[in-house]
Amino acid sequence: MNTAVLRTEFRLFRREPAAVFWMFLFPTLLLGILGSIPAFRQADRSMGGLRPIDAYVPVAVLIALLMCGAQSLPQVLTGYRERGILRRMSATPVRPVALLSAQMTVQGGVALASALLALLVGRVVFDVRLPEQPGGYLLALLLAAAASLALGSVLSALSRTTKIAGAIGSAVFFPMMFCAGVWLPVQNMPHTLARVVGFTPFGAAAEALNQAAAGDWPGWEHLGVLALWAVLLTAGAARWFRWE
Amino acid sequence: MPSVIEVTDLRKSYGGRPVVDGVSFAVEEGEIFGILGPNGAGKTTTVECVEGLRVPDGGRIRVAGLDPVADHAKVAQTLGAQLQQSEIQAKLTVREALELYAAFYPRPADWRPLAERLGLTGKLGTRFGKLSGGQQQRLFIALALIGGPRIVVLDELTTGLDPRARRDTWQLIEDVRASGVTVLLVTHFMEEAQRLCDRIAVIDKGRVAALDTPAGLIHRSAGATVISFTPSAPLDERELAALPALASIEHQNGRLTLSGTDETVDAVLTLLARHRVTAHQLRVVDATLDDAFLDLTKEATA
């Protein structure tokens, strides 16, 4: 990892107001909006006594990762290839992989910071308890981040231009939002649907985060699904990514 | 002393089509060496192999004695490159770009005097995406020089620049050479090659069609001297066609333009004297590199 490249990429990230808003602020903002609806702060018997706002904290945590993996990362990486920025770097003693890894570190870091912000605001403003199994929560979060960065790299590998990356990214983004539980938290999904969603990376992540939040060690089947996605997507990205 | 760049029998094909087909040349320390050729001749592929950005299918390349693919990091420290169709991050300012690229090299040049020399001092806080084409090209030259290289490769540097910016850039390239850096210049502008290069390799269809000084290239082409005049009376076509070493003959609005060698000129003058024909507005000029280039790449297009 080249620190000069990392510093530069972080600085450039901060110059993208849209990326800062959608990845860092939007998930917490959404939580704030939902939490301001009184019904969301009432315990719901169908959710085992949880309030909807409790169920939406893990969703908010996942939205940042989803923004990163399906929207921001593929756009940036594809743009770097399309405009010859990776090629220009190949002509220096630093290899272009330094640029990719710096970009992933920045985006992964911002997504995790955004998750932390959502957890804190949930705790302070809406009195949502912090995860009762923090180790399991962190593990699930890191696996989800790995799967999401790998997803972003695969989408960039499959997109020749930033336009294509935008189109494929959106096509992936909305189903993944559904799986993460944006419209209906996974706890509320009918049993069969929840099972199917549990095989997708963000569905499995949502299940694992819910379990860890409630104090249980996340189920190995969910962690396993996440890890498998991370490995497969990374292998796909390594196989298909083109430097120019 | 060994040449600073040696290319021997370089070969590279894309999808079975040979793009570079046995190119050899050597660049000496301190010269401006031009690679000239029509579009699609294999110029860029050749220099990308020299830069280590592409792996040759065959042949041998040495840059300061090193293999650009196997010793990529070392070669990249010795050789600075300006690439065709490549950019840097749009929101990076000129100063940040210079600082970032300086951090890539073990012994970078101080970027302040470099920016000064390239007229970028007033633009240090401007983002790359907001620079004009000429300013972007100057930044690319600066980035090619920032590592303190022995060699710079400039690929179609002045394409897309207006004539004024192009001339300014030529001056810059001469300054770069004057500071002891060897320049490998890819171009399709004859005027640029003629003005700047010590030696030129003309590449056509993936092969070196000729390699010489600009004057040598002009001299060796069939129509090195051009004579034109308006004769006071018509001249016999057969006698004109029989002129020695004649390369071409052209009639336009009663004006004759002949190209050939000095021998042709002498014979034309004798012919005119013999028929007591006066040559109005007589001009005898050396052919330009343009003419030589067209002559050298003629068979390929025919």
C-alpha cells in the first residue's frame, strides 16, 4: 500500500459531495427520518417485541456498504481504467494496483465509518441498544465489507465504460437493497422469502447482524454465505479485471 | 558507449495481425530521436513496449541496459513517459499531481522549478479537469520529468494543440534535451520531426521504412529537389519525360513542377537554353520531409 496514493484518494473522495452524502450521511439520515415517525418507535409484537427502528439500524449499516459496492466503487474504478489513469500509473515505478487498493481502502473505511455513525445516532437519539455481541457484529460487518468491495470490483471488471458500470450497478443495487431489508426488514419477511434472501450477500449480512445485535453469535450459515460470496466475487474480479 | 535504448527485431501482434513486425533501432544518449509514421503504423505499440506497458511477442528491448518488462520498476525510474490518451484524476490539482508523482520516485526532481519552467506556477491550485489542452499537455511533460529521468518518451505530444502552443512545446522539448535528457518523440507532424529530431525512424506497416537524419531522409528520397517555373513557350513532353533522375512531373495552369535531383535541375536549364525558352518565376527548392515521407511510405498506400 502506497501511503501517498492512499492520502490522495481519500482527499479526492472528500471532493465528491455525492459520494460523501450517499455513503456517509444518507444511511443515518434515513434512520433519522424513519425514527421520527412515532409508529417506528413502538414495540411491535410481530417482531418479537422489537421496535421497527431497532430493526432498521442494521439496514442503515448495510446501506453504506451497498452504496459503496454497487454504486461508488464500480464507477470510480471503471472511470480510472476508461480515462487511462491506471495506464498512466503503470508507467511509474508504482503499480496501478496501488490505486485500486487505495480506493478500496478509502471506500471500505468510509462505509464502516458510516456504519459506526448509524449505530451511534441509533443509540443516542433513538435509544437503540448497541450490538450485544460486538465481536460477532464486527466479524459480520467486515465480511459484508469484503463481499461488497469484491462486488464493486467485479462490476467494474464487467463494465467497459462508466455508463455501463452505472447501469449494471443500479440493476444490482435495488434487488440488494431489498435483500438488505430496506423495504421490509428480513425479520418481517415470510419464512420462504427470508430463506432465499439469506443466500444473497446482503440478506445473509442482515441476518448475521440481527443475531449479533440481539446478543447471539451470528449463525455460521450466514457468515459462511457471506465468506463464500466474498471469495467468489474476489476470484471473479481477479479473473476478469482488465487494466486497460 | 552503448545506446541508451536498443530495440532489436521487435514483434507484436493483436489477434493474429502483426502490428509491429521486426522493428530495430537504437537511440543514443542525448539525442532527440523521432518515430514518424502514418496512423496505425505501429508507432505507439513500439514505444509502449519500450515503456514496459506491453509485453513484446518477440525481439529484444534494452533501456539503459535493462529489460522494460522484467525490470519494470527500475526502467520506470530511468524513463519518464507521456502517454497518448491517458489522464490523471480530474479533481486532483496541479500541485497535488506533482507532489503525488514525485512521491513515486526515489530521487525526484524539485517540482517547483519544473512547474516554473513549464509555465504552470499560476495553475498550481487548478484541478486537472479545469486545465486547457495545452496546460494538460504541459502537466504531462512535467509528470514525465518529475522522476529525474535519463530518457523521456513523448507520444503525440502536440496533437490537438493550436499552432502557438505547439511551437511553445517544441521549445520545451529542446530545453529538455539541452538539460541532458534523451528524448524519444512519436509524431505524425513532419514539421515537428524536421525541426526537433536529430534522427528519425520512419515506421510504416510495422516496419522501419527508413532511419536517418531529417536531411538524410530528404536527400535519399527520389524527389529531393523541386524545380518549378512557367515556360514562355510549351516544352516537348517527351523531352521532359526523358530528363535524368526525374521523380515526378506536374502541369498546373501552364506552370511546370518537376522533382528530382540536382542533375535534373541542370538538365532542365540546358533544355530551356537549347529551345531558347524563358523560365518565368523560376524556383528551385529542397523537398521537405513531407515529400520524403510520402515517397518513403508510397508503396504501402499504393
